Amino acid sequence: MLRILTVVLPLALWVWAFIDCLTAPEDEVKHLPKVVWVIIVLLFPPLGPIAWLVAGKRRGFVQGRTADQVAPARPRDGRPLAPDDDPEFLASLKKDDKQHEDMLKQWEADLRRREEELRGRDEPEDGRKS
């Protein structure tokens, strides 16, 4: 069992560090460019992943606050990350809702008109029901 752990644990750490390094945003990578970190993690399996964990990425506390307390990052063009945070997007949803409601009312009126036409065809012309 110990032999398996000595192989599986470093392999799991290596795979995890490689994936974490690849998926880390460029602005969270410290000390070296992201490409260099990927090469270090790939070429130096026991030390590369450990170096990535220790010095490669910003983690945990950022200036006295935990990472989840830090304000969410914004793209470079200044737009909010999530659509729920974008007032223009929310306004466009309300506009689309109004358009969809109007379209639904139009369809319902058209359906009522067609149903009345079909009822008119089914009834005899002299007004008597058979």
C-alpha cells in the first residue's frame, strides 16, 4: 500500500498542479510568466508542483482579506463579469419581456379569431343547431 501511495500521490499532485497552472488567470500568477510556470511544473515533477503551490499563484489572504472577500475582478474593457451585474443587460431583459408579452397577446388574439372562424363554419347558416 505504501508503494502505491509513493507513486500515486506525487502523480496526483503533478496533474493537479499542471491543471491549476493552466487554468489560472494570468493576473493571479506570481513571480514568473504563466508559460514558464507550466514548463517548470511539467519538467520538474517533484519540485515543480510544490514550487507552483508555494510561490506560483496568489492564494488565500490578499492584503489582509481572504480571496472570497476581494472584489470580483473586471475584464480590461470595464464591463461587469456576470450578466446579473450589468444594468444594461437587465434593462434589455425587461424590454425583451415586454416585447414577448405583446407578441403573446397578439398570438392569443389571433388564436381566438381563428377559433371563432372555425365555430362559425361548424354552425349552420340559418342559425339552428343540428
